[in-house]
Amino acid sequence: MRNGVLWDSSAIVALLDAGDRRHRAAVGTAERLAAERWLGFLTNYAEAETHALLLCRVGRGAALGWLLKPTIPVVKALPADEQRAKEILTRYRDKDFSLCDAISFAVMQRLGVRTGFSFDRHFLQYGRFEVLGAGG
């Protein structure tokens, strides 16, 4: 996917939660991505994770509003992506990647996407992608 960027839940939450310490950085990066016409997407796993995080951080109304009015396309993980994610988790036993992280990595690899928008240190630890935002 030329000019594609995976949006991680950490970036979405920082963007939507004005109280998040990374909110300004998230807004700046999102504006840059829009101006440069990047093709953003998230996985269905990240969609579920984002909803759960928003529910805890900004409340039910905001979480449901975000879920029901999607602005970022959702790419469903394929069974092969799920298998690849399990392989990633097995290979990187010294890391505490979540299944959601590993699914994101697998989908990015399948689609040929080299860039992620994330504040999650795991994207930097995996080391195979350019990470917009800052890990951690």
C-alpha cells in the first residue's frame, strides 16, 4: 500500500483525549498525515482495543461515538495474519508485545506498509517500520 500508514490505538487515544500527555504530538502528526495525504488504516484488533481504551479514558459516549462514526478504514486480520502474529510472539519471547501489536505487525507486512503512527514502544522494539510519533 503506497503511502499507507497503520494507526495504532495509542495514537488514536492520544489524538482524542485532550488530557493525554501526547495529545499535541498526536494532533501535529495527524495534521501532517492529512496534509501529505497518507492512506491511514487500523486493524480490527486495534479497533477493539481503541474502543476499550477510549471507554476507560474518555467515557462511554466518546468511545461509542468514535466507533459508530469511523474516520479511519479498518482492515480485518486474516487467519494467516493471526498465525503470523503468533509466530512473532513466539520468536520475540524477550518482548512483551500484545497479540494486537503482533497482528498490526503482520498486517503491515502483508500489505507492504512501512510506516506506523504509534506512541507504543513495541513498534520501535520490533524495529521493522518507521514509527511516527514516539514509542512510549
